Amino acid sequence: MSPEELQAIELLGRVRYGRLATSMRALPFLSVARHVVVDGRVVLRMHSGFGYHTACDGTVVAYGADNFSIAAPGGDRGLWAVQFTGTAEVMRPSAAQRELFGDAPARVNGELFDAAYLRLEPHFASVHTLDFHATQPIGHTA
């Protein structure tokens, strides 16, 4: 793995959720997903009720995550975003891999959560950072 890919994987481990992007019937969509890293691959858990996992199976997708909502004013002065692009494949994780995800949500849009899993084989990874001086506020000020 390149240094940027290693940094992207390390940063991804700092947050639990991100956004999966692809297209469904020629229209773009984003979906929230929980992620873990297993053997250098990004494994996603999402709700199966929307069918997004089947739309992604065998196609190129992008998965991104960031620390924008958790960056603490006065703490870490950097914001970052990572993105992985590669082929997604529906998978059946082992019991040990499922445990890495932790508790699942009880409901999604009022429906009982029914997990589906995708494995993303990253072909490209990118990291973008924004650094702020200690005197600069990074929270909402207006």
C-alpha cells in the first residue's frame, strides 16, 4: 500500500460511519454505512431494505468518511476526509468480522434494521486535510 492509502486506512479507523456513493438506474445516490477494515479491505454494513447493496455488487463505488462532525474546537485543529474508490462485492462476513461492527441500529426509517455487507477492494485512496491555526475557530460562529 502507498503511504496515502495507509494514512487513509488509519484515519478511517477513527470514525465509525461514512457514505457510500454509486448509481442506481443511472441516478447517483449516497447511503450511510458502518465500516471496518479487514485485511486491507473496507467492509461495509448497511441496511438491506433499500436494495443499495445489490445495486453496488460488482460495480465501482466510492466510500468516504470524515471527522467534520466530531472535530473538537480547541482540540485537534485538523479536519480530514478520506475517499476510497474500487469494486464492491456483496459478502458474508465471519462471526468475528461481524463483531467488529458492534451494535447495529434497531431501525432505519422506521423499518427493522436488516444487515447487508459489502467488501470494497480499494483501487484508489485519497486524503484531504484542512489545518487551522490555534486561534482560528473551526466551529459554527454565526
